Amino acid sequence: MVCDSVTDCLAGSFVSTLRFAQALKDKGHTVIFISARTSVNRTHGFYNGIKEYRFPSVLLPKTEGTFYLGFPTVSQLTRIFQEECIDVVHVLLPTPSSIVALKAARDAGINIVAHSHAQPENVLLVLPRILTFLHAPLGRLYYKYLAWIYRQARSIIYPTEFAKNFFPDLHAINHRVISNGVDTSKFKQIAKADAAVRFNVKPTGKNIVYVGRLHPEKSVDTLIKAVPHIISKQPNAHVYIVGAGHQDKLLEGLAQKLHVQDYVTFLGKVSDEDLVPAYNLGDVFVLPSLAELEGMALLEALACALPVVVANAPGSAARYFVKQNGLLFEPENEQDLAEKVITLLENDPLRESMAQASLAMSKRYDLAHSIELLEEVYYSVSRQS
């Protein structure tokens, strides 16, 4: 698996890669990571029993010092692939490491699987607003670049039909839609009071929770701007924001500017152990994101039996996960977001019925099933050799 900073950076693509890799290892497969040297992990080693090869790297800006791009050479990867008896090279992100791995795999006659984990918004929305006019042309170039990478694969994996439909010209290439999945044995509903004890907060009132990176494409500022409207109707409401990112100080400042700092708690990055209690602090889960190829936090929220309020954004697959389990709102419209949240907070029977609908939906995206499908892809491309 070629995925820079896979054990260092916290984002959906990295978390998904780790979960897939660990599950495959537990089922008896040999998995190795091709990754980048970071400030924490500077040498080759092991992560939870999975061998890591790390290479000279550069740190990307606005990634909280965690996302490094690795720069292996073709000869280095060719040697590793041969020594490790690699059958499949799985590239997860469109980075220099993946390009080198594609070359090394082709030269060695090794099957390639490419995974769709990237959108232009992940990069372009970090640019200053003065450069907004560049988003459309750069976005088109980015998709052409992704398509060039995917064409070199024996099989392409898309997390959703939504992600697949960005590449209609590639549909003739063998492909599978495989959800990132959610471990429903881990992510589940627990008592709100128990979750509150874990974070030393009061279990009273109605709570809204967001889980994810604090980056521009997540549009967390829309949620904070909605708080004055929410508390005008629900004065006991409270927002918990779980996650880290380079916008943390900006968002904290926005809460203070709007005089809602007493109604918004930034919990920061939480441990894996605390993630389930963090979801269960909420009565409603909000995902204001503008770009999602699936939305792992949304799947986890569903498994924790949370009704959801999701941005109806054109660049987000998350909107297709909203049926009888939640409501959609106009993206970047804090008034509409507030109205949808208030509707759920004021209506206990509706909120409970949506919570049960979320739980039922989550069963269709169990991680174990995704692992089985991934194994099928690996075996399929191996048989084609």
C-alpha cells in the first residue's frame, strides 16, 4: 500500500488505509506500507505489525506538521517489491510516491490497484480567496491528472458511485465500488451520560456534534455561524467540535466574535478510544462539508445512531446518505442549517425515528464486508496476470 504519512496524518484516506491494512493483516495477508519520513517516524520500521518503508520527504503546508510527501526512487521500490514478493501494488493517493510505485510495478510486472481518495477541493480550497477564479481550470487539470494515474491500474476502487461518476471515460477499466466502511462492533450507541463523564462535561441540554478536520472544505465556520440562530430557539443547545486542523484558531476566534464561545467546545483531536464517546455526546450530527467522496465521519455517526444534518453540496457524496435519517441544508447557509438543527432538537419523536434509521443504514456499510470486497479485487487482478 503506497500512502504517504499513512500512520501520521489524520484524514479519511489515511484512516481508511490503516483499517483496511490491519484487517487484511489479521486475515493472514502480508501488508507493507510505502510511506514518507516524518518528524515522528524517520526510519523504516513497523506499525502494529505492518512493515513500513519510509523515504526522504517534504512537509506540505497547512497540514499541522503531519502530511509529508515521500520521494522514493524506482530502483528502491523495485528492490522492495522483489524482496517482499509483492503480488499487488495498491496506490491510495496521487503523490510522487504513487507515480514512482506505478513505474516500479510496471517494470516488475506487478498488478496495480488504484484507489479514488482525492478531490480538487482538498487542495484548491486552501488557496487564498483572491485566487478563487483559478478553481475551475485547476480542478479540471487535477481530474485529468487523477485519470492518468487510474488508467495505469489493473483495477480502480471507488468509495461510492458518486466518486466513480467523476471518471466516465474510465468505466471500461475494471473497477469496484467499495465503501470505506465502518466497524459496527466498535462504533455504536452508548449512554450520553457516560460519554459526558468521559469528557468531563454536563450531560444536560441538547448537543450538536461535528467530527472531522478543521480545514476549509469542511466548512465548519458555517456550523459556528449557525449557533446564534440555534440558541435563540434552543438556549440549552451546545456544539462540540471534534478534530484538529490549521483553521482551529480562526474558528475559535469566530466563536468569540459571535459571542457564542460558551456554546461551542473545541475538543481537538481525540484518541481512538475516545472517538465513540465523542460521537455519543451529540443528539444530532452535523456535516457541513463541501467535498466528500463518501464521508467516514458520517458513517461512524450513523453507526452511533445519530440523526444527521448534512450540506447538500454538489461536491459531496455525503448528501446521498441522507434518507429518513436526517435533513439536508443549503451549503454555506447558516440560517438554513440552524433551522434544520432546530427542527430535530424540538421534535423528540422525529429525532428518535431518524436515529434508528441511521443505525439501520449503517449496517449496509460494515467494514468486514468492505474487506471481503477488497480481497476479491486483489485475487481478481492476480488471476489476470
